[in-house]
Amino acid sequence: MNVLETQDLAIGYAASRRPRIVVAQGLNLRLEAGRLVCLLGANGVGKSTLMRTIAAVQKPLAGRVLLAGRDTARLKPRQLASYLSVVLTERPNIGLLNGYALVALGRHPHTDWTGRLSRHDEAVIRWAVEAVGACDVAERPVMELSDGQRQKLMIARALAQEAPLILLDEPTAFLDLPRRAEIMRLLRHLASQTGRAILLSTHDLDLALRSADTLWLMAAGQVCVGAPEDLVISRAFEDAFRSEGVVFDRTTGTFSVQAERRGTAVVHGQGIVHTWTRRALQRSGFALLDEVEGPERHAPPLLHIRLHESAERVQWSVDWGGAEATCSSIGELLAALQQLHGARAARPDFEAAQA
């Protein structure tokens, strides 16, 4: 079932006495129950405008937004709250409320004018707190909690609202890497277990690739929809985030800063030290070959690095066109390569060797 659908939607701004600004148009998007969708795009592409339009905070320039088949333009605020809940980036100003009271705010669309909570309301609140794993902080003042704990409670408030669609704007913006991964894992679990449709905008591209059921990739006034893997294979993902000096590796699904090209290297060895040695060399501007490709198939001089591991230590031996060195750490290895590169660059035949 489609919880959210847009029909020929155009988004942007229409101010009086000024030409209207169209950010994107012709958008026909669908979001089913139980799915986690990440909205991605470069800065300024219109992600926030799309989220505000879906949330009925901003009017469409054309077309419609449907929630469970109902046009948001025809819904009153209380009706709208029964279809969608919103978790914003900004830290909430909730005074002295404790965690439980914050989550209880999600029941507002379901209570009468007195705001009195029924037994059912209390049960839903307790369930929401348990669902996000926040029972240990429910009685503490929210102002004393960490960003990660506060964000869990905000998600619990959205769950307590019992809306079939949850919108989240940069839910991991203020969190460190372990907490970001925890929140994304939680959202994926909640979508699957509760049947909620969850749409979130994020700049956390790596976690989006690993967590989302579907990506909405926004670029050039359109939204490309697909499984994360399909958008990577088709190059749509790297095209959307293409930037000078930044390279997307489709093999690993990661971005890297493109360093000055220093040469081509072969790392002989295996295991975790081999993996991180290759990463360090890539970061330092070396193209990498696999051992199976063989040095005889490539013009010299290749940089050869051999790993020598024992129970007590690891050593890296370097052979770069006859220049040799032995290192006891990756930091020492990179420093040695920097020195060797400088010496090679000073040679008259350097440019010919690079070619």
C-alpha cells in the first residue's frame, strides 16, 4: 500500500511580485508501508523544499501530495497529524520536560481539549519508549541527555503519534559515527517491525547506502528512484555528487579525496595490514595494482611494497625503481615514500618515467 504518493508534483517558491522559482517538477514518487527511504542530494538541490512540501508546510507549485490517498491540501492540521509525524534537525526547546513527557506529546492529535491521557495513550507511550530502547532515560530531564538519547526520544514521540508516515530531517546531524549508525539501524528496524513508512533526508551517504531500502536521489530538478546498489551500478549516485578532487569508488561504495598522482604500486601480502596499507597508499596518490596483474604488464618503475609479519611486529619493505627502504609503521612508510618521491621528481628523467 502506498502511504505517500506525489502526482506531477512541482516544488519551489512563488512570492508575490516576483517570478516563481521552480526547484523540481514532474515528480511522481511513491513510498510503501514498512520501507525506509533516504532522500539524498548535493547541497542546495532542493531536499528541504521537497520535505516541507510533503509535510504540507509549503504549498506545491503544481500537482498533489497524497497521504493514504488523501490530498494534503484538503486536510486540516489535526487530520494531517494522524497521517504523518515529523522529526526535525533542530534540538527541541522542551524546558524541564523529562523523556516520558516528551514522548507523550506525540499523543496530542489523539486526545481531547484537556490533553488528558487515557490508558491506551499511556500504553502507546510506554511501547514507543521501549521500541527505541530509551527506558533508561525516560524519567530524566531531556536537557540533561546526550544528542543521541534525545534523538531516540524524538523518534519515540513520532512513533507515539501513530502516524503511518514518519519524516525525518537530518536525524543524525549532531551525532558521532557510532550513534549515527545506531539511529539508522533503529530506523530500519522500526520500518520493518512496525510497518511505518520512513522518509529521511541525510548527508550521511555511506550509512544511506548501507541502510536504505530505496534511495530518492535528487539532482538537476528531478528525483531518481532505485535500490542503492542499482544507483551505484548505473553511476547515477556518483554523477549526483561529482565534485572536483573527489572520487567515488563503485567497488567499495566510498568517497575519497583525489590526491596528486605519485605513481603505481603493488602491495604484496594479505590480511588487515594489507588492506589498510592499500588505503593509505590510495590516500597518498598511488594507483594500485593487484599482484595477479604482474609487473611485467606495466611500464616501470612500479612501487613494490612487501609485508613481513610476525607475532612481535610488522615491517614494510619498499622497492621503488631500485630505491629501497624498510619501515616499521604505515606513518613511517608514507614519510619514506614522500622522501623518495621528492628525490625521483628531481631527476631529469622523472616526467618520462611517469608517462
